[in-house]
Amino acid sequence: MPLHLSVKQVIHSGCTAVWVTGEDMKVLEINWLIQKLAGKRIPGDISLLGFENSGISEFQPPSLSTIHCPLEEIGEQAVQMILRDDLTTRTKVTLPARLIERNSVIDIN
């Protein structure tokens, strides 16, 4: 389904929040579709939350609240596992993620 139709379906369903994985141009497009095409306010009508905390998230209007994902550390851990030739053993690696609150999620308190 094309992105604009997906966003339209979400808006018409009465949804009050959207979580966008990956913060490339896709989140900018969703932001634009919600605000300009559908005439909804972020965060007044719909909250928008991203995942990754890429550089673009703080510069779009409104600045995007996001879950920071430590991509560099994930890559480093993966390379270390490969270099150790440790691909046959299942290893659980836990890395911290954190919420970065900006201006795209409404405060419900």
C-alpha cells in the first residue's frame, strides 16, 4: 500500500499516535502528509514518535521525539563477534536505548 494511503487510513481510524521506524526521508514524508495533506497538528491531533535518533529528527518541524538506538555500538558488537569467529554460538547482547523527548508527542499529564 502506498505511504499516503497508509497515513490516510491511520488518520481516519482515529489513531492518536504514530511510531515510525527509521528516521530518513520517510518520517519527513509522514510528517508532511499528516500536517499538510490531512490538516492535522503534531502533536495536538496526532503524536509522532521515531526510532533511531538520526540527525534529521531534531531539525524537522516539530522536532521529533525518538527512541535513541545505539547503532554504532550495535555495529561494533557485530564486528567483534565476526572477528572472534563466534557465529556458531548464540550470544545475547543488550545495549541501552533511551527516549529522547522533543516536541512531536503530546503530554497527557
